[in-house]
Amino acid sequence: MLAVNYSTIRNNLKTYCDKATDMYETVIVTRKDEKNVVLLSLEKYNALIKAASNAEYLDMIDRSMEQIAQGKIVVKSMDELEAMANE
């Protein structure tokens, strides 16, 4: 992980873009009196989004399993489910 100030990255943007994409570096852009930002490859960004989505899905499954263990389930027939879908 690299931390670079705004002026440096502005003057060397291609270099830092290459580091992010070719070397999979995460570049933190520091800005005086402003919020910092992060530069990373699209591949790394997509992996982070996928991991977050997977974590949310696994949390949902855990909650569902907990509800089943507590007997908080509703049993419906296929006919009932199909009728609900057609409403």
C-alpha cells in the first residue's frame, strides 16, 4: 500500500495507475484538509465488491438457519407459492 499526496499523483498519474493495475498496489491519495481517496485496479475493486456481496449473502443464510433452529418457519405448498407469484 502506498500513500501519495495529491500533487505527486497528479504529476505522475500514469505511473501510479500502472502500479495499481500491473503491481496490484493500493494507492492512498492524501489531500490537505480534504478527505483521502483510494486508487486501485478494477480487478481488485471487483474482488472487494464480490467479497462484500458474499459476506452479506452468508449473513442472510446464517440468519435463516438461526430462524429454522428456533422453529420460526412457515411451510407452504407449491400451489400456494405459485399463487403468490402470480399475484
